[in-house]
Amino acid sequence: MVAVLAVACLTLQPVSSLIQSAFADTGTGSVSINAAGVPVVENFDTLANTGTANTALPVGWYLTETGGGARDNEQYAADDGAGSTGDTISYGATGAPERAFGGLQSGTLIPIFGAKFTNNTGGPITSLSVTYTG
């Protein structure tokens, strides 16, 4: 699974502090936007493919969980899609390296994830497109 961010040109500075406060310390860094019109691609294949208490995320990606529940722990689980427990999920065949990042809202748990971007284009970004290929 590949998430493609096609970037044209948007000032992301005001959003940065909002993202940092919402996602606390669950991720690291930011995704660099180096040139207008050049896609930024993340395939999530670095996510863990086993376990239920994983914390390693691609650089610039963050997660948080709210609402309570057994897995309200700011961690994600690897799952083949058959699970029914609410959590943030690294989806894919058990043990396989091809992953997708998502969440399952179940009971009171609400998984939330997103990415933090840094504008390194040298100019303002006036629009941002997010596309998904699955």
C-alpha cells in the first residue's frame, strides 16, 4: 500500500504546533517537502509486521488514541485484517513486509494518525493534495 502526497505549494507553519500538541511524543521529526509539484511518498513497509505494542513509525508520522479501552496506549498492532479489537493498526499478512497504516474504531477507542510536514521549498505552499493507492 502506498500513500502518495502530491505537493503543489501551502504554508504549514500554523498547523505544526497543533500537530505537536495533539500527538505528543509518538513519532519523530517531519516529512520534508523539498520542491513544489514533487510527490512525497510513504509506503509504510517499515511498520512492524508482528506484535501488539509497536511504536516505531516512519519519520514524520504520529499516532494517538483516545476514548479508553484495552489498547488505548499510543502504540500500534500488526494485524492481517481479521482482528476486531480497536487499535491503530499496521495491516498486512502476518510477518509480511508489505504494510498499510490504519485504525479500527471499536468500543470507545478512537485511533488517530497523521503526518507532520516541513516546507523546505523556499516559498509558500498554497495547496496540498493527498492521494491513496491501495
